[in-house]
Amino acid sequence: MLAANLRNKLTRPWFAFLCAGLVAIAAYFAIPDWQDGLYAGVGLASSVAIVIGWKRYRASQRAWLAIALGLALYSFGDIAYSIIAALTASEPFPSAADGFYLAGEVLIVIGVGRLAGTIGRGLYRPALLDAALVATAGAFIAWPLVLDPISAQVTDPLSGLIALSYPIVDLVLVGVLTRHFLYPGKKTLASLLLAAGVGVWLVVDLVYAVMSLTDGYASGDPIDLGWLLAYTLVGAAGLHPSMAALVRTSETHEVTVSNGRLVLIGASVTIPVFVFLLHGPMVHAGDYLAFGLGSVIIGVLGSVRLLGSLHSSRVLLAAQDSLQGELDRRARTDHLTGLSNRQSIVERLASDLASGAPTALMFLDLDDFKRVNDAFGHPAGDAFLREVAERIRSVIRNPDDVARLGGDEFAVVVSRCVDEEAAVAVARRIYDAFAADVRLDGHHFRIQASIGIVWCGGSDLTADEVLSRADIAMYRAKERGDGSYALFEQAMHDSALDRAQLRSDLEGAVGRGEITPWFQPIFDVTTRRLVAVEALARWNHPARGLVAPDDFVPIAELSGSIAEIDRLVLRVAAGHVADWIDMIGAPLQLHVNITPREAADPATVDAIAAALDEAKLPANCLVVEVVETALIDETAVAPVLAELKALGVLLSIDDFGSRYAVLTQLGRLPIDIVKLDRSLVAGVETAEGFRLLEGILRLAQSLRLDTVAEGVESTAVMPILRRLGCTAAQGYSLGRPMPAADFERRLVKWSRETLSA
Ligand code: C2E
Ligand code: CA
Ligand code: CA
């Protein structure tokens, strides 16, 4: 199995390159005659590898080409050096080779620097400041060790300048690397390989500088290993598919300082001084100058940095407060009509019932709404709903409350409602308010609605029971079809048995093979490539046809069969995705959904581990989505989430922003991805919606969370998402959920081409 795994990996270009590089390094030390050829060969091969990767993955950043050219120049330098050394039978310095070396290094610095990305126009540029701080600290340390001795040793200005330029370019590289690593956002494998390569390069360069001071270096020295390794790592980085997605430019600036950064800043401020002083007494003016200048620069950079982060954490707290306030308001209101939403009215009902006062609940459903929508389009439908909402509101008295439950369903809670008659009176007032037609674009629409009424006086019904009774009564009114109201009666309960029928049909549906996952693609917003797929359950009911999850997941949740369904979906989907990864030879993440209850059940962890094992799907290819309501009960969910994380699985909050949206949870729970509810995405074209999404994305970025925008129904929002730094997107306009076979047919096209949006 291990061998098969290795064989499989070797077909991936980057891995094959890495292995070939290691073999070449072994040969370099084993066969001295080949040394010159191998040395230049590895360097040129890594340069070519980058160009190949750049073409193959259609990378847009030219910075990679700068690195490739830099590597090539460096290798030409090596070739030139060998020729010069052979001709003159000495090891001259400086020589023409140094021209190639320096030009190569400068190009590499520029390339890596560009790839590190641009940190936007924030108040200050923390990553840049940190980079400068670390580089200055490096210079501080390098002064007594390298810079000073070199400058003391050289005789003519040209060779002095050239000798000094190596460590100085290296210091710039230290800064660039720091900046790269401190850049917010996930590091891809390509970026890690590149950083590792550049890091190794840096270390050997400095060791070389010290060695050449004491004439301790000769070709074939063990430290040549470092350069060869650096070439190999950088070449492999260029061949990894993630090389095309190395950079995310975004306008947001970092608002929190990670612990790692604080340590880095602290170390940069303190360590150099110790090194400088420990190295020995200061002897000449240059020492004092270097010490004084270095201290001042470090002092200034350090204080600007700390003041800046103090300022931005205050900004963050204030922004978070106002964002939370806005989210809380949103969590209680229906976005379309401004009425309360389901959440809010259910809470209201529960508190009324708890107080023991008589209360009535009404469910109202428009009878012909679908026709308005179909004939005149969504905007007209929305305007119609807003008008209906306004009419209901106009006849509801304080402290009664009205909510839109979703679609064309409304609910009214009548508090302190003395008897059924009083409840019916409210319904009549609503019908009166509906008497006049709604006029839209010159058309007249009649408002016809069915209302179900439940009156509860002093009974000890729960809110759920009252809701289900109102639902049943409303359906009874609807069945009559005359646009009138119905009061709940016990007999109606029986027709609710339909649901019970569905429930019993659902038993054994898994065993009969009626449940299958469908697949919806998820695209990277920046590179516009397919990066993930969400598995969504479908129930192929023998009589009713395809049943959507919104209709059976709640039932399965109640009956407890949801865990079985989810396991099946995961098992089947994981098998497909493992195959698809092999087909396209690139990573692909599988998103699956679990219910809040499963998120609190330790057995879920074992089931997921077993499914991954069976499908041979790496754990980091799986994203488990939990709706944010699950996270309300943190104590139950946290241990299960922690175990899932320990497996290596990624975690995502689903439907973020649809209800509670507790911002602080984002930082507290071990979450990797936030899926932004489609109501947030749909609202982005209004100024208010834009600000809200921007705020959430900014916060997610500062917490280093990836974000997936859901429900992208128009490609017009893609540029906005890109600008706001959203990671990925999913929605009907990009690809609908579809059966595995359809998905597979489109897979090759998706994996080759970028999205046009
Ligand atoms: P979800 O996890 O938020 O899944 C996304 C839903 O949005 C899917 O509905 C998908 O078809 C729909 N959708 C995708 N793009 C768009 C768009 O552009 N516009 C609109 N209006 N809708 C879009 P679906 O497949 O009906 O699933 C509904 C919900 O049922 C899911 O919401 C999820 O909460 C639940 N669910 C689905 N499959 C499973 C499952 O296997 N297990 C569990 N526990 N829950 C599932
Ligand atoms: Ca989901
Ligand atoms: Ca969702």
C-alpha cells in the first residue's frame, strides 16, 4: 500500500522533481567528476521547472519568471566560475561570475518580494514594518560577524562593494521572507516549498560569507548541499499546482497581532543588542556608528509597530462591536420586509407561553404568490411581499408581533388574547387590510391568503407544539382554497399524519439505496479554479420522486436516522472525490454537512475517520460543515470539534450570518472556514449589505479564516467578492448541485479552465 502511495505521488510533477533533486544531490557527493555538471544542471532544471509550472498552471504572476530567470543567471554564474577557475587555475574574486550571481540574486529577491503580495492601504503596513524590523535586527547581528570583517579585509572599493552586496541582498531576503510568512492567509504548499528553498539559500549564503572570510571554502564543500537543496525546493514549488494561487491581494490590513508576531518583534528588539555586545568590545568608530544607528532604527520601527497594533486592536474592537450589533439586529429581522423573523417570533411565543398568559398564534400563507413571481419576476414578487407585510403591520397592535417566516409565510403572535373570538377578530382585520388590490407596474394583484389560528389559554403546550398546530390549521384553510381562516381542532391533527407517512417511508431509505449525494462545485474567487465540492443529500422517493433535504433532513433529525444518512453521504462522496483527485491530479476538497446533534456526538468522529480510511481520502481534503446554531451550545460541541481537528479534518461554520452570527465564536472555536449565508451575499449590492459583508470578511481575514460565499446567483458579485478578499464561492450561477456522473463529466473541463466570471 505504501509503495502504491509512493508510485501515485511520483506521478505528480512537483514530487518527482523533489525526488530527482535529492538523487542528484547524492550523486554530487558520490561522484566528484560530475560535480560541475550536476551543480549547473540542478540550477537550470529548477529554472525550467518554474517556467513549465507557470505555463501548466497558467499562473498570472510574472514574479515566478523573475525567480526562474534569477536561478538561470545564478547557474550561468556557476558555469562562468568553473570556466574561469579552470582557465586561470585559481579561484579569483571578484570575477565575471559575480555579475551573474548578483543579478540573479536581485531578480530572486524581486520575484519572491512580489509574490509575498501587497498588503493593502491600511493605516500602517504591519507586515512591511515587521519585515524591516527583522532585516534591521539581522543587520545588527551580521555587523560584527560578517559585515565589519568583510569591509576591513577588502582592499579595493569594487571588490569590497561586491563582497558586501551578498550579505546585504541576503538581509533584504530575510525581510522579504518575514513579510511573506507574516502575510495573513493560508500558506499553500508551493509557498512553503518556496520559503523553505529561499530560507536554506539564505543560511548557506551567510555560512559561505563567514567561511570565505577565513578562506575555509572550496568547491565541493558540504555546504554546497544547501544550494542544491535550495534549487530543488524552489523548482518543486514552481511545479506544485498551488503555485498559481500563491498570492491573495486584498485591501484589508491586519488588525490583530498573532503571538508568533509578538515574539518576533520582541526578539528583533532585544536579541541583536545582546549579540552585538557579547561579541566583544566596540573597537572603532564604525562599531559605534553601527550600534547607534541600529538601535535608533530598531527603536523607532519597534515603537511605530506597537503603537500601530495598539491602535488597530482598538479599531478592531470598536468595529467588532458595531458589526455584532448589526448582526444581532439582522438576526431578529427579516431582511426583505423588515418584520421580525422566525427566530424572533418563536422566542416571543415561547416567552408568552412561559408567562402563562393566554396567547394566540396565526400562520398566514399567500395563496397565489407563486404566480406573481413566475409571471412578473422576483423583483415584483419582493415588492408584493413588502406591501403585504406593510398591510399586516398596519393592523397589528402593540405588543403583538408579526414576522415573515420565509417565502410567502407570515406569523402573528397575539399576546394576552382573551379567547378564540379575539384571535379571529385580528384575522378579520388582516383580511380587511387585504381588501384593496396591490398595484405594481400598472398591474393589479389581489391578495389572497389562508390563515391558521391556534388559541392557547392556560394550556401547557410548548412553542413547538403551538407552531405545529398553527401549521396544521393553516394547511386546512389552504385545502379549502377559499382564502379564509381555520381554527385549530384536534381532528386536524390526524392529517398531519402525512408527515408521519414520510417519516416512516424514510425508515430504511438508506438501506434501499434511495439516498444519494449530489455535488455542487466551489470555486476559488481569485484563481477562478475549482477547489472544492459540497455533497448534498437527495432522497429518491419511490412515489414522490426527488425529495429535497429541507423536506426530509428535519424529519430524519427527529427520528434519529440523520446520522445514518450523513454517513452514507460521506462514504459515497469520499469515494467519488478520491477518484476525482486522481483524475485531475490536483487537490479537491469535499464539504459535507452534519447536524448540530451530530456535532455534539463523539461517535461522529469515529464514523468520519472510518469513511476517510475506507476511501483513502486524506483528512485535509475533508471539510465538515456545521450550521452556526450548533455552536450555540459550545460545551457540547467543542470536544467533538477538537477531536475532528485532531484527525486533520477542516471545520466550517455553515450559513454564517443567517441567524445568530456570534462574532467572538469565530475566534474561539477551532474553525477553518466560514460559509457566508446567501442572504449576506444577496445583499451585497446595497450599500448597507456591502459594508456588512466587508466587515465580516475583514474580521475573518484577520482571524485567518477562509471564507466561502454561498448562493452566488449572479456572476456580477464575483468581482466584489474578489475585491473584498473572499476566498471561494458557490452558487447556481457557477454550478448547480448535480448527480455524481454529471459532475464527473464536467470535472475535466473545470479542472483545466478557469471560470469566466
Ligand atoms: P446548505 O448546506 O446551506 O446547502 C446549500 C443549499 O443551497 C443547497 O440546497 C443548494 O442546492 C442551495 N444552493 C446552492 N446554490 C444556490 C444558489 O445560488 N441560490 C439558492 N437559492 N440556493 C442555492 P439543498 O441541497 O436543498 O440543501 C439544503 C440544506 O439541507 C443544506 O443547506 C443543508 O443544511 C441540508 N443538507 C443537505 N444535504 C445534507 C446532508 O447530507 N446532511 C445534512 N445533515 N444536511 C444536509
Ligand atoms: Ca452546507
Ligand atoms: Ca449553507
